[in-house]
Amino acid sequence: MASGKARNSKRSSGVSYSTTTTVIFVALCMFGLWVLNSNSFSSPKSKTRSTPLIHSDRNSKPSNKKLHPIHIDSSSFHLPGDAIKANELSRPNDSNESQEIQEDTKDSLSDQSEVSMESESTKENADEAAGENTFKHEAEENGIIDNDNKIEPEHDNIVEDKENDINVKDQDSAAEETGEKLQGEESVEEKENQNALNTQTSEESSVTQNQEVEDTVKENTGLSNHEEIVGEQESQQTESDKYGTGKHDVEEIKVSVGSSENTENLISDEDRQQRIEEHQKQEDEQVQQGQKEGQSQEDTKGITSDDQIQHDEASISSAEDDPTFKDAKETRTEVNNQENKNSKKNEGESFPNRENHGIPKESKESEKAWSTQADQSENQKERRKGGSDDKDSSIYGYTWQLCNVTAGTDYIPCLDNEKAIAKLHSRKHFEHRERHCPEDPPTCLVPQPQGYKSPIEWPQSRDKIWYHNVPHPMLAEVKGHQNWVKVTGEFLTFPGGGTQFIHGALHYIDFVQEAVPDIAWGKHTRTVLDVGCGVASFGGFLFERDVLALSFAPKDEHEAQVQFALERGIPAISAVMGSQRLPFPSRVFDVVHCARCRVPWHADGGSLLLELNRVLRPGGYFVWSATPVYQTLEEDVQIWKEMSNLTVSMCWELVTIKKDKLNSIGVAVYHKPDSNDCYDQRKQNRPPMCKTDDDPNAAWHVPLQSCMHRVPIEGNERGSQWPEEWPERVQTPPYWLNRSQMGIYGKPAPEDFAADTEHWKKVVSKTYMSGLGISWSNVRNIMDMRAVYGGFAAALKDLKVWVMNVVNLDSPDTLPIIYERGLFGIYHDWCEAFSTYPRTYDLLHADHLFSRLKKRCKLVPVMAEVDRIVRPGGKLIVRDESSTIGEVENLLKSLHWEVHLTFSKNQEGMLSAQKSDWRPDTYEAIS
């Protein structure tokens, strides 16, 4: 203060003693105030930043790489009123600064202006120094709003900072002009302290805002309390990482929640708090319900106790149903969350050989206990060699072309292989109608018919379909008078008739049950095989009797008959009774039906009828409606005589021959024996009994055998008893599953079965029904590409859908279990094309298929096959390893599919996608 006094004395020598005393007194007073203020506030340089909102690794090195923001719908959040108010109260309005403080303020203002500018493009500044800006970046990541609006929740505060800093500049300018040097110097320290208070209050308010944002993200994505939200670091990736084949050390959730045009219509605090409380209440009720279920069903603990992913998926569903997200359309929320290490120890311990995820994994020990179809089919050759081609299976921008084949829009690769068919030495046993798959699976895409429309929904589709979806009028011309199919304007209509039931399938179905009441449709009889089905009206109307019929017919001159069936929403495959066994296990169908199916049952020693005997359950029925039953033409009489001799030698009992006056036809019903007494009493061993080393379940590319297998009679043998009546059988473990056998997931087989059933009930009800954005009214034809016990299909039994359960060639042979519970399925190798027409399924479900499959064949042709099977607008659900999910996602994007959701947790993930109408413009070259 002495220097101040000297300056004052130089300026005016005439100053009186009293004036000097007054100045000194005022100076001392201000000095006292400065001392008081300096004790209340620390220097800004000594202030430490607030503890970051988001947990960061203490041992990690600071990174200068830019962190990408989390994109969140801006309409979902609002700025806390208390935080804004605190910011307003903390800003100085009447202080002046020195030139040095002004420069610092300019730098700060410049930084804040950059943040405000970048809020329009969702970019963030890099860290200024090691650990210095951890809070800044992590808080901004949790506050940035969605891609479309690009507005930050802190934007209003930044604007206020900018305005107040401009006010400070104006005040500083005024202080210089008036020459208030003394007051300016003394206010420097006071201003620094005030800025420190500003910084602290602003950071606290920012923490408050971002804490609310973090809580909302956790609420809507189902993250548990210990899970953290971290920024996704941008780095140079290897090719494998870029395409999802690298290590996944973090969890990833991408949910299509969309964005709102108007970000100013923010919900009120009371409404938001009410929604949070309601959501929490629902979660608490689910937890309580889960605890009760856990107490009553301890046996299912192997799967249901570890359902963290199911909980997360259900929370995603709840978030989508929240009114906050109602107006959201097609923008992704990307949340990368890292699992708390301590929580991992408590997850998944009750399920053998499983890591911390909710998707079941097979027990390695169980592989020894179960045979596969490949093992059972001795003549099965290794048709596909080599693992996945990294170059092909990981290409995001794969170049697709249209298939340049004669079959055009109806191309079935394994049935339209003209080169292989041309090399056949014989066609006597319909070898040309059997599967002949190309050595190199096709990677082209099947073109779409001109004028194709979204299929008509069930049950209307049973009666009519769009003509341009299956533009084949010939069958209508040939079979129209028999009420198979007719062309009616832009529709193909199906009166419900057939060659043997011109006046409708329902009358015919009831007529059969009247002939043999023990058939008892929908109770005693549940699974039916319809041979030579035509357009499958018989199977289509059996749904009304709660019966599941699998129809098949060859791809022959009756063009597109199976395609008509599938377009109508009726289960069917393209197959023929030729030289090989049907792709089904033995003793699984309750009834086999043939109505003018044009199969020569009596020929070649009855080899084709003996194949029906193999797949027919002991005690089951063969319903034969054909002209030899009721006509007296010479040919018919001869066939009937040969059939009668054959069936007697096979020990089939002719239960009845009944004539239908309305349709002027007759039906013969045969009963397969449920014991070996007749076999043992036969005078002649023709047809012979099969050798003991002939496995009746071997069905993959196995030649027909003209022999019969003995009927199982031991109580624990499959086929020795009839299953429970429908619908009880779908939930009941088969009687022949014994506790000494290890199940697929490592528990005793019956418990494994029950646990799998409960697992899929939860997945379907909590996730698939509402969490994937699927409109189930548009879904009819479903395929489970890798079924185990059929739990997925069983969980859907109350919907108006049907599921084709596929048991893979190299998977444990559980297909007999699926049939035992009243469902159906087929053996298949996904390294080859499936025997169905293009565009025939509404939804494909693949649980841990692709990661196993790519060890034997390439993913590119497999995904081309998926694209071929699924209808435009159809869906695909994949549950698999995270790396495989990444590969599948990239291939789907190259196919222009819309990927709606990807979910990754503990190296396991889920994907949901929808096929678009896109087709390539060019055709592949003819080889």
C-alpha cells in the first residue's frame, strides 16, 4: 500500500492530511475484505477437479484420442432445474478484472464457444493433459444427445457462461476507461476467488445433470448398478476387429430408439420421476416373481438363474414402450459398458461349462453321451471341407450378384443342379428329384418376381395368395376342376379341395376320424406326415383340429405346388420318396397320410412302404386314399392285391375300408403293430427284419433298406409307449429320457429338458414378444435353424405360427425329442441349401449356429441361403458369440438388411435384422 500512497502523493501535492488518512483507511478496509475472502476460497490453481461421474481405470494411461459420444434421444432427457439455477447464482455480474484475467477469460470463452459450436456436429475436444479432462470428456459422453439433433444438455449453461463472460469483458473495459486502477488491482484476487466459486458450482451442476442422464440410460438399457457407461475409443483397427472378429472386452448395446424433431418439448420433473418410479416398481415385481419361480423350480436353475441378458433385453423392451421413446424413429443408441469384475464371479455358476451370459452352451461331456446324425449315417461323406475364408466371411462391402440360372425366381440350389442331374445314370427311382447340391455353394442372390407384394396374413392366406408372388397358372388349369387352386383376378384362390376331397378338406378330415375314432385328431394324434401333398390343403385345415402336418412333394411337373403351400402359410418341404431315406428319425409320426400321392408302394419289394414303416410310430396309422381302394379297374385291382399281400407280411392290420359318398372316394386305414408278436409268428421272413447293426435313425443320404426294424418293448426305450396326449406332451419330458443320461447342457436329461423349456419361455416372453420390434401378426412360417429340445418352438405354441425345427448334421440328435413333444422338424446340413423355395419363411432363428458352422464351411454362402429363404420384410434373430455376431451383421448390411438391434455381453450377443426389397442390378457370369 506504500507504493499506492507514493503514487497518490505524486499526482497531487496539494492533498490534505485528512484526505490521505481517508484513503489509507479505505485501503485497509479493502485489504481486510481481501483477507476474509482469501480464507473462504482457495486459488483456482489449487482447486482440483470434481470426481468424474463415470468410473475410469486409475492405472490406465491418459489418451489423446478422441472419444465418441453416446447417442441418446434428446427428447428423453431434460436439464435439472436446480442445476441451472445453481449456475445462474454462481455467475458474477458486477466484478472487474485486470488485463491478465481478461486474457484467461478470453481463452476460457474460446474453449466454451468451441464446445457450443461442436454441439451442432457431435464432436468433442481431445484431452488437454493426462487425467486433466477425464471428467470433461466422460460427462460430455453421457450428455450428448442423438445423431440427428446433435444438441448437448449443457448447451443452455454454455450460452449463459458465454453471455456472462461477455458482461465481464464489458465491465473490465469500463474499469480501464475510468482509471480505477487501485480498485481494479484489489479486485483481481477477489475475481479469481469468484471464478473459483464459478468453476466449482458449474462442475457440480454438470455432475448433477450427467448423473440424471446416466441414471436414465441405465434405466432404459437395463444396466445394473455396478455397470459403467464408457466412451468408445476411436483407434485404428485390424481387419478382424473392424468386422467383428477381434476381442470384445466391453459390452455393447445398440437399440433403435430414434430421435425427436423437437428437442424443446422436454418432459417435466414430476412426469419423469413418476415414470422412473413406475419402471422401478415393475422391475421389483419381476424380481419378486423370479424369486418365487426360483423357489418352486430349483431344477431349472441351470439356465434360469443366469438370466442377466434376458433382464437387460427385457429392460430394452420396457424402454421402447416408455412414452419418452414413443416418437422415436430409426436412430441408434450406442452404449458401451464394461462389466464390473466382482459381479462376474456371481454369474452363471449354477450352469455347467457356461460363462457369464444368459445363452445356454452345450456341455462338452454331453457330446460323448449323444450321437449325431453324421455318426449314425455311415455313408455320409464330408461334403464341405475347410473352415471359414477370412477374406470372404469378413467383407463388409461384399459384391453380390443375381443368380443366372434356368430356375430364375424359384431357384433351389440342391434341386436345380442341372449339371449333376445330367450326369445321373438312372432316373428310375426318381433320383433326378432328389438332392444334388453344387460342390461350391452358390453365393448369388435369387431375383424377385415382378409385382411381388407382402404376403397375405394367416388365416386369410389359406384361402388366397397374390398371383404375382407365385405366378404359376398351370396347376390351376390342370387341377382347377378338383378345387386345388384357381386364378381369380390378382389372386390365386384355394377352395380347400383336393383330388380326394373336392368338397373340402374339413369334411374329409372328419370323415377319417369317423372311420377310426382312435385317431382322435388333436389329442391322440398330433404329428402327421402328408405324402404327395399337392397344395397341402389337408395339412392347412388340420390346424383347425390342433394337428401339425408336415407335407412334402417333389419339384416336378406340378410346378410350385410346395411353393403354393408355403405361401399359404402351411408347413411343407420339397422332397421325394426315391432311392434314399427321408430326413426324419424313426418312429416319430403318429399318422402317415397319402391321398392319390402317386407313389408305387407295392413296387421294388415294397421299399417305399417300408420307409413309411420306419418313420411311423408303433401303434400309428397309415391312411391311404387312392383309386385301388374303391375302383375296380384292372390296374387298380392288381395294385390292391399286391398292397394287401405286402401289408399283411409287414404285420400291418387293415382296420377299415370306408367310402365317402359325398366325394365318391374310399379310404383304407392300416395300423402298425406295437409289439413284435406278429414278426415272430410269420412263416416267411419277407420282408426281412433289419440287421441289428442297421440304425433306424440314420437318415442323411442313407439308401433305402427293404427291411423292418423290431418294435422297442423295454419300458425305457423310445417307441415302447405312446406319448402323452396333446397338449400335455409338449411340456412333459419324454418317458425314455433317464436321469443317468447327461443332457445337452450338463444336467440329467429330464432336468435339462425342463430347464431348456423354462429358459425359452422367458426369452420369448420377455424379449422376442416386445423387445425386438417384431409385429407377430405378420409372422406365420418360422424356422429354428439349430433346434435342441424344441424349447423355442414350444414357447410359441399358443401363437398362430408353426416352427420348422432343424437339427444339424453334426449336433446331438435330439430330433426324436422334438417329435415326442408334438412338434416336428428335419435333419439338415447348413453347409448346403435347404429344400425349400425362395421367399418362404417369415422368421429365421439361429441360436449358436454360425460360430459352429464356420468351422466347416464359409459364412458367405450360408448368408446367401438365409437371404434366399426369407421373404422380403422377413426377420432374422441370431444369438451367438460376439465375434460371430459382428461377421453376420456386416454380411447382412452388405445385403442391405436393416439391423435393428445388436446386444453383446460377456463375449455373447444377439442380433435382430429385417430383410429389405433390395436386389443387385447385375447377374453373375454363367460358369
